[in-house]
Amino acid sequence: MASIRSKTFIEDNFLLNSDAAIKLYHDFAKPMPIIDYHNHLSPKQIAENKPMANITDAWLDGDHYKWRAMRAHGVDEFFITGKASKDEKFEKWAQTVPYTLRNPLFHWTHLELKRYFDIDAVLQESNASQIYNSANTVLENKTPAQLLEAMNVEVICTTDDPIDDLKYHKAIAEKGFFTKVYPTFRPDQIFLIDSEKFTAYLEKLEASVAFPIQNLTDVLKAISLRVDFFHEHGCRVSDFGLEQIYAYSFTDEAADAVVKKKLSRETLSETEINTYKSCIQYHVSKLYHKKNWVQQFHLGALRNNNKRLLEQLGADSGCDSMGDNTHAKSMSAFFDRLDYENCLAKTISYNLNPSQNEVFATMMGNFNSGDCAGKMQWGSGWWFLDQKDGMEKQLNALSNLGLLSHFVGMLTDSRSFLSFPRHEYFRRILCDLLAEDLNKGLVPNDIEYLGKMVQDICYYNALNYFNFEK
């Protein structure tokens, strides 16, 4: 491929196609702080707060979006997750970037180069070495806390296992960084009673609560204690990242028998597995409501499709895809029971398959109440959908079937400290979408009113929704 000669790609009015869009973004959206209520950043890295010094570590390590693109471009795994040098890996990514045109990676890459390193050029093989060295010069003097502050990130919520001792969150809180860092309670491993690793995980849970776990009562007590512990450390958000919500018929007595059977190393039936998972899901969600937490459900990923790479690299290696599960009946049964018993927590549900946009949008609208505005949220475009087309479809469906005005906005869902321009990407798309309606006469010609709506979606709705400690 010939070199791309564009000297400046990310200009001030990138994605903004009218004067109204430009005003909405620059005057209203751009100044808003960022609340990133779901990501996978390392609390250890933030607490230690050491400069990363190398853009390969900061940008490519753990980024399965880029890994997928490099594999699609025919790059050998040695240069992706293998033992190639850092500059070799970066060079292979630079060679790949021009071929990502029309993939969101092309936009994200150049937004990040512009915002963190003030680099305007389009990354490609011909300038890879120059950009690599220039970025490294910046990173050697920038700590994670400084990178977050530079992007005006007010709050981040990491993703944490219930057995985590949260020592790094405690250390971060004591350092008084500009960015507040809170844990998120992610109990997926407690659900996986069908896993070979389940009993070993329960042993770790036992160690964290200092008592033996022998039955369902013990499991629920342990979870409750860990929820209390997380709450004491500022946690106000939970997450669930398995394939589906579990809402099968169960009794506590039946679930107790399943736990005991598993601890006796006996084989469980599918009905027993679903009984246990449905029981845990119900009780854990009641705990969230009691604590006034927000519960998040990331549903529909078909994970670890490539057995060869799973064995070689482990999970989260870039071999996940959209599933084609049906979710409506299980979501309805689950939310309805909790709502009927007046113990349904504030909830955000995300779908990965765009064919289910309207299913999720309408489902969440069934269970709103006077507890708070926008109690039940259909979440932003997630994973394969957090690109321009996916965001626009999500915003349009939410507008048609719910109240966009109460939407809590964007998140990064990222492992990279360089990913926060994704909020800018979302904000530009939102402003352009609203401006298009204004220009067509579909909304009142009141830029101040629209600007307030933009600021709510970008910041104030999340600020009021999550109840983070101040």
C-alpha cells in the first residue's frame, strides 16, 4: 500500500458536520469531566504510578482489538503476543494501521496519538520508528495518574474479583490523585459451578472470609461479607460478564443440595447447574439493592472460540465474538421477580448482538419506577458495537424506545490508559446526531437546551446515578 500523505487527520471538528454540531461539542460536551464507570485498568499500575516508558506496553499489551486486526492482516503471532521486541511489535502494528481504514481502530488510533502525544500524522510503516520514539519520550515522563488527569478523568471503576484484598485501591485513595479509583464487584467465578476450577476458587473465597464453605448458606454469607468489604472501599457498582442471565425456577434447598454435591466431587446435571446459578444471581442482586449499588449485565459474548489460542494465550486473547442467545424471557423473569419484591437495584444491561438492540431497549423500560430517573438503563454500544455505526444505532434506538435524556453515557471497557479519547469519540457522535436533528427541524432550535442535554448525557446523569463517595 502506498504511504498515506495526510499531514493532519484528527482536526478540531472531526466528525462534526455542521455549525450546530461544532457548538454543541466544543461549548458543551468537551469541557465535561469523564466518569468511566466500567473498565479493566490495573489498580496495581495506578497505585505504583510508574511511567510506562514504552508505547508498546501502554498501547498493544492486552489490547485484543489490535491483536484481532493484526491477525487479520496476516501478522505472525510472534509479533503480536510472542517474544518479539517492543519496537518490532510496534512496527507490525504500524504496518497494519493503514489497512484498518473504516474500522474504528483507525479513528481510535489517531485520536489517541493526537491527544496523548500531539502527533498528527497517520501511523504507517514509513513513520513507525519516528512515532515510536516520539511517543516513548512523552511516556517516560508520564505516570498513569498523570495520563488520567490529562484527560480530565474524574472517576474510574476497575473490574475486581470478590476475593481481591483491594490493597491497591486503598493505596490509591491514600495518595489523593485527581482521579478517584473505585472497585467493581465482579463475581463471575462464583457462578461457574460447572467449571473444573470452581472448588479451588471456593477455597480462595474461604481464605478471604476466614471460615469454611460447606453449603449454600456459607456461600451466600461469604458473598455478603465481600460485598460489605467492597462497599467499605468505595464500591458502588457490580458487573456480570457471563453469556446470559439465569432465571430458572429454584429453591434454596435445591441449590444447597447442588453445592454439597459439587463439594463431594459428583457430576452435576444441567438442571442442577442452572438451579445453583439462578439462586446465586437472585440473592446477589438483592444484596446490590440493599447497598444501593448499580448492577451491570454484559450479555451475549461467545468467548474463547479458538481452542488453540486459548491453550496458548489464555482467555481475552481476541478470539471472542457475538453470540446469538435469546435473552428476553430470562431478563423478564429475573427483573420481574426482583421488582415485584421491591428489591430491584439500579441496572445497566448491555447487549453484544445488535439484532437485539430493540429487545434490550424495550425490556429495560418495563421496570422503571419512582426510585430515580432512568433507573433501568440500556447501556452504551459495547465491545464490537462501540464504534460510530454501533453508537448511532444505540442512540437512535434508545431515543425511539426510551429517554435518551436520562442516558448515563459512555465508558471505555478498556485495559489501556490511552483509551480515554473513546469518550471524545462518543461525544462528537452524540453532538453531530443531535445537530442533524436540529438542522432538519426535528427538535427545537434551542442550542442551550440541547447543550444541557449533551452535558447530562456526558457527565451529570452518571454523576447522579452512581452515588460515588465524594
